[in-house]
Amino acid sequence: MAQQLHFEKHLLGGRARSLKLAFILDPIDSLKAWKDSSIAMMRAAGNHGHDVFAIEAQTLGWRKTEAGHPGGVFGQCIHLHLRPDDHDWYRETGREWIPLRGFDAVIMRKDPPFDFEFLTATWLLERAEADGVRVFNRPRALREHSEKVAITEFAQFTPSTVISRDFHQLHHFIDEQRDVILKPLDGMGGSQIFRVHRNDPNRNVIVETLTHNGQRTIMAQRYLPEIAHGDKRILLIGGKTVPYCLARIPKAGETRGNLSAGGTGIAQELSPRDREIAETIGPILFKRGLMLVGLDIIGDCLTEINVTSPTCMVEIRQQSGFDAAGAFITAVEHACGLT
């Protein structure tokens, strides 16, 4: 595909050797191969001739050992043989505790919530970086880019928004905008997202519940009726914009387009406005160490910047032919000096 070649020519010359790659994941038996972008990336890495390992995030740790023996950050590493069968997608060919410095690159793909354990993982991975390990996305960048709050840096592209836990501010915003979306800052997959109208008799209890009675900060955004045409997921790889997005269309009676909430994904080419937003943001975030980013755009408005474990690669490839997982592995190869 011409667009694939044009995209990847910015990232790689020619491979000279194989890499040893570790993917930090949720428990691998919980992953769904027919839709999971992490599995698509691992399969792409295997197709590129690299050795693929999985590290379940809960096994990450750090140790100091006797003089002369390497310490540092480690994990229980599962050596994988990847298979094309979505119902039987891997064979485990070995399992051992390995220092992360033994890998050419580590890819952080732990799903939210961004809780204390996720935060601890970024601290450990930053120690691994100090030992020379390449980590994508960079742990400091993960910590510094809240997937909801990060849009405030690019306010020229966002809808009317307020971030607060103050009842007065939130209710004033609802009165002003008349129709809003309320959501927690640490949610994913459409969880705990509410559409609230000005005259909604449940608005008080919704605000109280989401803010934990004023103890938790949340986000409120003007409701965008363009959601009927899809919540577009746009992928940025190595600062470059993937030419297709996945428009996630809400099912009947829903305001959430998330696939996990029953939405239908339709791959489509980017609009000029989509490109304007993506091409502005992509290079900035890449310079900060964010190799893979997923923008969420409804209509002409940026609503979220996903950096922990952006998805939709499988659906985009199935419908458009563009191999975003392969493009990501190409970007990793380039970062590891395979040019």
C-alpha cells in the first residue's frame, strides 16, 4: 500500500539484526487476540523477526544484588511463539526472571486505571531507563500526560470544558452549556461517563457520585452531537499521523462510542481538521517520549489524548489495510538504531 510505504519511509532504512522486545501487559490470558492492539504489535514484531517476551505488570520489581552481579529492574519474562489463531494465539516457550537491561526495548502496554500500581510501574521503568533501557512510551511522559487533562495544553482544539470537583463550578457549567458529558479523570472504555441535561432531575446525585461528594476532580465537556457520526480514534506513531482513523459509532440509545460500550468501529480517512489537530500535536508529544498516542476527536474537537495503551489497530487494518502495528514496530526498530 502506497500510504503504508510513505508513512514508514520516515521511520526505517533497513533491518540488520533482530531485537529482543519485552511487552509489559495485563495478564496475558485476559487479552482478546481478535481485537487487542498489543497482540497485533507482538505479532508484527514476530513477523519482523524479533524475539517477543511478555511481562505481566504485577511481576515488575527492583533489587540490589551482590557486588559483581547485575541488579536493577526485573520482571518475570514469558518467551512467546505467536500464532495466527485468535483462539489459541501463543505458545509459551520459556519463563524466567530477567533484568530489563537484557532487552533492546521495553513496550509499556498496561491498561488503565492510572492507579498507584501504574504509578509505581512508571517509577520502576524510569530506573530501568537510567540503566540504559529503551522504554516506549517513556515512563516520565506517561506520568506527565493525564489522558483527560492533557487536552488543556491544546485548548484551541477542544470543546468547552471544565475540570473541577467544586459543585458550584460544575453546576454553573451545566447551566451554561445546557447539555454536557461528565466523566472521571481516570476512567477508560467509556466507564462512568454520564450525559447530563440542564433540567435532569438526577444531576445533583450524578455530580455528587462522580466527585465522591466533592473529593474527586472530574471533567465536564459540552455535549457534541457529532458523536452520532463517531468518536474518532486517530493514531500517532513516532510523531507521524496514521492516515486512517476508526470512527466509533454509538449504538442506538447510547452517547458513548467506545467499542467496549457497544459502539461500532468504521475505518475512514482523516478529514482536513483531523490532520490539522494530529499534525500539530504529534511532533510535540513525540519529542517528549510518546512513541504511540491515540487522539479522540468528535466532530472538529479534541476530547482526549490517550498515551497508556492506545487501541484500534486491528480494526483499522481489517478495514483499510493499513498496518499500524507493523508501523509501530518499524518505529521501534528505528529508535533502536536498525537503519
